Amino acid sequence: MARPTMAQDIERRIKELIIERGLAPGDPLPTETELMRLFGAGRVSVREALKALQAMEVIEIRRGYGTYVGSLALTPFAKALAFRATVRHRQGRQGLLELMRVREALETGLVGTLAGTVPAEDVAVLRGLVARMEREAEDGRVARATDRAFHLALYAALDNHLLSEVLDAFWTASERVREDLDDGHQQPEVTCAQHRAIVDAVAAADGERAAQAMRAHFDGLRERLEALPPRAAGGPRRGPSGTRSAHLPPPSLAFTGVREHD
């Protein structure tokens, strides 16, 4: 096993410092000079470590103000999932299908435990979102943002922030890859009916029916993905002249920002 570099060791020690001092997102961290003195390291190694931690959203560097504990969000995790699924798909493997199966397993297992425990006001929110879907369906398409809001609201009663972030990370990753594959949404009337069935089962405290309704919600997407032909394994794109091209990936694979999700 290769020994960690000086910068990697500093990354680890900064994480330990955050834990030991009980720091929270937004709290200030020692300055670059103070970190150099604290760890007995050079400026180049400290800066390299800080840049790596910033990419992971462990820290936030505010130019002219200092360094702070970052949001600790799972955005980098979602980006990594999306990139992995895209690479596997371009190798002729079912990367997106793998993502959807994990998400299906999580949501199908969770929704059964929710039945009968969702407060009346939360059920009202879910029914309101289904009503919004039905209005959107009249225009021919349920907005992915509404669908996403429904799933986030469904698990709000669990009051588990990490769970919400993990589910949203899988959602974000799957949607980014679906955009690249140009995978269409289900028929809007089917989407509305499936979400309505989920709410009805949860409100009726019927865990088994709720799990079945959630599974049915994933059936259509899973079937489309299973039928989707994978792209040629390792096939580089060719330019207009037929020459092998090393162009950058399409915009949906740039992962430069969070988009509206299903």
C-alpha cells in the first residue's frame, strides 16, 4: 500500500481537527498560515489539501475572508455516482439500471415502515403534490421537480436528514444520467395514478400495499431501462470527417451544477 502524501495526511488531520473541536458547517477554521504552523507543513501541501477538501465540500474557502467548515453535503457523492453510471453505460453495461435498482430497494423498504406514521398535515402535502401532478399532466408532462418533491416529502416524517440526502443523491445521479440517455418519462396519467396509490396506502396504514405501490412506480422505468440498448463499449466518438475524436462529453455530463430533478 502506497504511503499517503503530505497533502493527504494534512487532509486527514484537518478532518480530525473539525471533529475534535466540534465544528459545524459555517464555523471558521485556522488560517493557512496557522495550519502550516500547526502541522509543520509547507504552504504548497496545505493548499493542495485545502483544495481537495473544498472539492468534497468538507471546507469552503471564501476569498478575502478565510476558510470555513463546508456544507458537508453529498453533492460530490451524487456526481461520482452519475459519472460511474455513465462510464459503465458507455462500456456497454447497465449503469443507470444499477442506480435505479438501489433507489428502488431503498424506497420500497422505507415506505412500508411509514404507513400509519405520516402526520395528517404531511399526507395533505403529498395529496397536494399529486394534485399538482394532475394539473401538469393536462399539459402532457409531469414536472420532474414535482415528482422529486413528492418523494422528499414522503420521508420527511422520518426526520432523518442523512436519509433524505442519500435518497436525493441517488435521485440526482440517476436524473443526470437519464438526461444523457434521453430517457423519456412515463405517461403522465400513469405517473399520477402511481403516486396517488402510494399516498392512499400510506394514509390507510397499509405497509404492504404501500410497498407494492412503490414497486409498481419503478416498474415502468425499470422495464424501459432494461430494454435500452447500451452504447458501444469503449467506442470513442468520431468527428464529421470520420476521424477518432476526443471531444468533451455532452453538457449533461459536465456535472457543473445541480439541475432540476425528477
